[in-house]
Amino acid sequence: MKRYGYRIASALLVCSLAAGCSASGGTEKGDSGKEGGKDGAAPMTISWLGRNQLPGTVMDKDTEAQKLLESKFGVKLDPIFIDPTSWQQQITARFASGDIPDVIWVNNVAELVTYANQGVLAEVPLDLLKQYAPNYYKDALDIDQRVLNLSQYKGKNYAMVKIDPIATVKRMSGVRQSWYDKVGIAKEPETIQEFEDMFKKFRDNDPDGNGKKDTYAFSIAWKDGSGNFGGAANDIVSQFFYTYGTMPSMRFVKDGKIVDGSAQPELKDGLKLLRRWYDMGIVDPEFVVDDSKIWHNKFIDGRVGFYGRTVWWVNPNGLATNALREKAPNDGIKLLKPPVGPNGSRGIVQDNPAGSGLVAFGKQLEKDPDKLKKIIQILDSAGSDASLTYSIGRVGVENKHWKFDDKGALQPIAPYDKAENLAKEGKTEFFAPWLNKAYQFGVLPKGVDGMLKTYGIGPFDPIYKYPLPSAKQYQNNVNAVVDEWLANFIVGKKDIDKDWDAYLDAWKKAGGDMLEKEANDIYQSMFKK
């Protein structure tokens, strides 16, 4: 049975909806626009283009989730279903005909920009969200003010961002508990030197007890790429670079400007550290050909002892923790804070809490402000009431759809462990709103919030997922150059000092400096407050 928390981790924002959208985006005859049928008026009709987040399932109209929202808010919802495999074609045709839903699910920021340029979206000023979606607005600001950046284009706000409340703290790392105990660590490591001392014991002190010197501190899964959020490599080594104040393939603010961490001089210090550890036998020599699956199995099988991933993998009931205990029932993962660098910096690369989807609003709502406000209030209420979010999302009602197990984790109850049965009741996240903290902590084992605060430390890219004009042309080439050169620096095929300028030239020729400039231009014109 799949862990429910992990399935929820991929949860995307909501799209609710209503009936009777005409070709011009208006509503059926007789829709007064008044709320809930007051004074005998027909319920407000809201057309809502959502997305079924359970691939391979079919969701009907008038599901349990739809009826719950209609009853609670006194509206009529008309779901608009589009096959994800032909999403773009159908959306394009719908908009070209002038058929614009009131609520529009947007998969990413690139789509938002496209729709804004087509003139199909209503502007939704942040002050309007602050007034009519106070819970959403507060959650966004509590995480980071930059959460709201990705719903803006050319100085105007067009959407509500699907927030991932734990994104900025969800990556953590630690060691195999049995290894930590066996080699005799006197105190938890804090500095790079203390981490190195621990890693040498993992190499030398036979932590797996087989009488052979065949263990390493860690591998890197370099085959998956070191690009920001592009693979498992950053889950491990980003902290060893950030010890010196930068990370490869991550853009961050430096002296008021956006810079690419791949080209910062501080990167050389992290490379020299990894080069030394490679020469010492601390790093698995196969790291260049390892992908995330091989790397994960090496940790479970006992070849390496240091591991890093998101909370869904390393919590007490996580995927990696459970896989480890299947082989060694009494073992576990001991989490550690990232090492502190010479200037006091520490952290693992974290995610931008925005950008995994947005809810936008049809242009016609600019002429119907009461309906726009009502929709925003529905989204805000549905997102701030955890029990309501459960009921219209993929969790459901306690003791009917799910229950807590003896480890404090949510488990589905048959037949709701099958996606098709969830879809029949509308629990596809089609109507599930932005995720609040209460909702996410509800689907994680109890006590994980404290774990995140302690171990989930690190920066995130402030404009991650915002489309750079030249990204399609250059980004893959830049990532390939960075991965190849950094791997060669670590294994000694290139000299970090002598060949550094050649590396920077290759990075620029691949388009790195152009992407850095575009990222900074966007930051300066739109996001800097």
C-alpha cells in the first residue's frame, strides 16, 4: 500500500467550477450573480477549469467534493474537464473561440505568461487577495514574500499561486543510525572538519561489520545532474558547496543582484573539498555513473552511510526509512544539520514554495467584481480549513477514507487506496485549493514540523520556474557544461585553479552569462521591493 503522505506531496492546487459558461465567458440566462439563491435568485454560477491530478482515472460531474462546496458556499459549480494529453491544444481552441472559464487551472508560469499576453486573464491585485483571501495571503507572507512573485507579469498579478508550505525546509540529510553508533561519534558534527572526521570513520572503521574496507561516506548520483532541482546530486553535495557561500546551478541574490552559483569564485572552495574527499576515498568513486536509484540502493544496502532527500523520504515513516528497516528492522536515519562554513553559512538547496501550479481568473470577471471576490473567498476558505481541504482533496474523511496508523501517519482505507475510487468522489485535487501548513502537516507523521525547523535549512532560488526568454535555447547546454566540468574537477581530470577560467569561458559560450543577465533583469524589474 502506498504511503498517503507521499502521494499528497505531489499535490497540486485547485480548480473548482461552475456551470453555464457561454462563448463570451458569461453565465447562463437567469444567473443573477447573487450569492446562494438569496431572494429567490438562482445560485451564482462559476465555470471552473480544473485538472484531474490522478492520471488514468475518470472524474464525473456532481461528485461528493463538488456537492460539498456547492452546499457550503451557495453556488453552482460546472467542472470543465480536459484530457491532460491534449491540454494545450484544447485550451488554445477554447480561448480562441472566446470560451473563457471563470476559474482557470494554469500548470506553470510559462502558461500564465502566455495567457496574460493573449488577454484572457483578469488582473487580481494583491490588495484584493489581501482583503478577500487573508489566510492565503498570510500563509504566503509567512513563508516568504517572494512566494507571490510567480503570479505576476509586467507588474500585474493574475493568479493565486499553489503554495507548497514546507518547500523551503523540506530537504534534509543524515546518516545511517547503526553506522553512527558503531564507529563511536563523540558529538554530532557541526563543522566541515567534524563531518570529515565522521566520514573517515565510515571509511575506515568497518561500519557494516563485514570485516572488509568496502564502505564510503557517500555517493552523489551525478548522472541525474547537478542542475537546481534537477536530480539527487544537490540533495547531498549542495550543503558542501554552500558551506562556502554558493551552490552550482542555483541562482541567488548577491550584493542586490541575481547571480548564478555555478560561476561564483566561492565554488572553487567546495570543489577543492570534494576533490580532497574523493582522493581520500570518502566519496564513492562510482559517483559519476550513479543515478538516484543506484545511489538510494547503495545507502539501503550499506555501501554508503550519508543520505539526503526530502522529508517524504527521511521522516520516521518515510520511503527511505521504511526501505532501510525492511533490511535492518532496528536501523534508521539520524538527521544532522548541514555543516557550518568558515563564514557561518550552512544549508541544503531548498525549493521555491511557489510555481507548481496556479489558479487564474477569466478576463470577464473584471466586469463582475462580486463574482471574482466570491471565488477568491471560496478558495481562501477551502484552503484555510484543513478539514474542508481534506474532504475535497485526496485525503477525505477520517475513518471513511483514511485513518492514522500506529506511527501517526495517514493510511488510506480500502477501497480508497485505489485512485479510481477516489476519482469517483471527486477527490482528485480538482477542487483542492492551495495547501496550508495545517493540511500538509496533517498528512505527515506527527512531530515532523519540529524536524523541519531543526534540519531543513537552506536557501532557494527566488525566481525558480519563472520563464527566462532564452531558457529553452540555452539552459540544457549550460547544465551539461556545469555537470561535465564539475565532475572533472572533483576526479582530478581538470585543475580547479589552472582550468577555472577555461570553465567560465565554456559556461559563457553555453549561454550561462545570458541566462544570468535575464534572471537579474526579471528580478530587478519585477521582484525587488
